[in-house]
Amino acid sequence: MRKSISILAALLLCGASGVALAHNCPNEMKAIDARLSSKPALSPENSAKVTKLRADGEAYHKAGKHDEAMKSLLEAKKILGI
């Protein structure tokens, strides 16, 4: 019984971490938007790539694909240096 409770608790914590990440997507998008509004010195290629990654991240977030959203958004942040 005690082992079952531990396993159940671990599963609940794993599920909660997924929900926490799902709610972080908007914060990542805000950080990208704030950096873009400061007109960073980016090559035209990197600027286009960041814009596309940001849009992809938002689309994935709205579709409930939060892992993909975070991957896109974090890649955009890396290019922006944040």
C-alpha cells in the first residue's frame, strides 16, 4: 500500500510539471517579444528565423503541443541571446 502511494505521488508530480510548462509558454513568448521590440542586431536570416520560431511556438501552444512550443521558443531565445 505504501509503495502504491509513493508511485501515485510521483505520477501526480510528473503530471503537474507538464501543466507548469504549458503555462510557461506565454512567458517565453513575452520575453521574445520584449527582446524583439528593442530592435536587436540580427542578420535578416536570424530575424526571419526568430519570427518563425516565435509564431510556431504560439501555434504549438494553442494546439496543446507544449513540448514542441517550448522547443521552438527556447531556440528563438537562444538566437536572441536571452
